[in-house]
Amino acid sequence: MVHTWPLVEALCRLEPPPDLSWLVEEEYLPLVAPHPGVHRALPVATRRWRRRPWQRTAWREVRAAVQALRQIRPEVVLDPQGLLKSAVWGVAAGSPRRIGLHPAVRRERAAGLCYTETAPSPQPHRHAVDVALSLLGALDVEVPWGATPDGSFLVPAAISPAERNTPGPIMLVPGTGRTAKTWGAALFADLARRLANLGWEVEILWGPREHRLAAEIAAAAGVRLAPATPLLTLPQHLVRARGVIGGDTGPAHLAAALGVPTVMLHLDTDPQRSGARGRRVTLLDGRPGAAAPLIPEAVAAAAVITFRQ
């Protein structure tokens, strides 16, 4: 989601700017609907539908989503995900021009069956932001390689610059979407104790199905457990942080896009491909075969440098 914001911003700079609709998984609607360049956000529930494909409610919702798309009658559909589940919506919308990623960077080859054309290869650029931006090449638009996601539109106007500049806690984000990305409760607890011993306030952030893990870390380290923070209020919670430490996961990417100093731990993913981009971001490579193991002492040292700049 965050990686696609620069593509939207580039489209908004066109003259005249396009009437832009964004089809988005329902749970991520709060990160799309407020964007000033998005005229309409259309929520879909493909994850929920796949879990219960036999239910009539699911089929009614699918039909309603298709009807909403066909009422818009998009002239061009861009698919920055490169997945069959995303590409098929361009066909459902009846768009005459459906542009997908180059096969070299497409995540699923089958998605190409849904495209009428593909974008030029972004290589040698490999980052997910640049991969999404490469779609502009099919529109004969100059590609702003290296662009950084900007999440400032999510920060409520009620939060003053003074509030944002007041040092808050260091927020640790131990939860991830995949087990391979997870650092582990014991290592996060060790890190939390080290940071607390430096005199910093530490808070353990958690999302759906992560409360037990976060509570275990907070109790082991003797630090604060964050309150429940739904996606709708997560940005305004993050901007008050002194810094954020987490894996290659949504809240850490969001923090970097909000301008919060961020240390990202890459345990399974390539930092050159999916690392956070921002003004004050440190990417630590802890994948098997990395030059040095990713231990709490090293992460704490990186946090000191990143958060005190």
C-alpha cells in the first residue's frame, strides 16, 4: 500500500490530473480513502471472500464490486501488484486498456493473461516503489525513480508541529505477517531492556492477533504495552514516536513514510527490494548468510545513531 503512494502522486502531477479510483482490500481503506489524489476508494474483501467462497453474501459483494467498477468505466487500469487476484479486476471493470508490470518483475506470470499491455522493465531499479512507478512508462510519463512515500496526508491537522517534535517513546513492532520475518519475543525483550537502560521510554506496539506476543515482550522487559491501535488511528499514534523498530511490516513502512526515524529488520526479505524509504531510515540485513548476525546489541546501536541524529 505505502509503496504505491508515489505512483499516485506522480499521476496527480499530470495535466490535467486524472480522475483516480483505487480498488483496495477493505482493511486497508484508511490508508487510501484520505489520499488527496484519490477521488474514490472502492473496498473489496478478497481475503474474506476466499475464506468463505460458498456463502451467498460473498457472491453478492463480488457482484456489487463489479457493478461499481463498471459504473466508473475506467479508460485505463494499472496493476502495480502483478498478481492474478489484482489483475482480474481490470477485466471485470471492462477497461479497454489494462497495463501490468513487466514479466521480469511481475509476481505471478498468470496475471499477464489479464493485461492488454505491459510496462517497460524498471531494471536496474529493483525497489518495490520503483517497480510500481514503472507503470508510468507505458503512459509515456517520466518516471521519478527513487521517490519516497509521503504519508503526511494521514496526520490529523490537530496534531501540531510542537507535538510531533516532542520526543515520545521508542515503539517496537514485533508482529509480522510471516513467521520467517519474525525476530522472536526473547530478542525483542532483550532489545527493549537495552533501550530502557539508555533512559528511553519503550512501548510495544501490536495489531490484530498480536496481543499475546506483545504482552509477553512487555512483561519480560518491564516496558509499556501500547493500547489497542486500529489502522484508522495508527498514523497519529506513530507520529508521536521518538523512533520505530520493526521488521519488514506495514507499521514500520508507515512510520518511515510519516517521517518517523525507523530501524527496519530484514530477516527474510531483501532490503534493496522492500526496505522502508524515508528521511531517517536504517535497514539492517539479518537474513541467513548476512555479514553479521542480527543481535539486540547491534540493533540498539543502530537505534542510538538513527534516533539521535
